[in-house]
Amino acid sequence: MDDQFLLSALEESARQLAIEIRYENVENQGALCRIQGKKILIVSDYLPLKMKVKIVAEQLALLETDHIYLIPQIRELLNQYQKDEFI
């Protein structure tokens, strides 16, 4: 599956979860935080596309997503990262 498609689908999933994604000049790869009550996922703008997909998927996999619709490819991707978390 195309990485640009995956990133776009992950960004849409984040919007459904009321999470704003920002691509910024930061030293770390990315982090989910709360700023003035808003959930924001900050991702390094310098990462290759594949790494951006990985970072966003890892962070979304930590959240409850059963209440929103995710396309099957995204649901599967998040499930993979959830399983990796507990190994």
C-alpha cells in the first residue's frame, strides 16, 4: 500500500479522534501531547514518509479507536502496533 495513502488515512483517523497533527522542525521524531486542552501530535518534518507513517500509527495505536470508523488497512496497521507494544 502506498505510504502517502496510509499517511492521509492516518491523518483522517486522527481528525476523527480530535487530534491535530503538526509537522514541525523538532529534534525528536514525534510525540502526542496536550496543549491548552487540545490533543496534538507533533511529528518531525524532516522524517521520510515511511517514518511519518510509523510515528503516527504508533501514537494512534495507543488510543481507543473502537468508536470510530477506520478503513481496514488502518485498523490492521494499528492492531500491529498494539501487539508490538505488549511483546
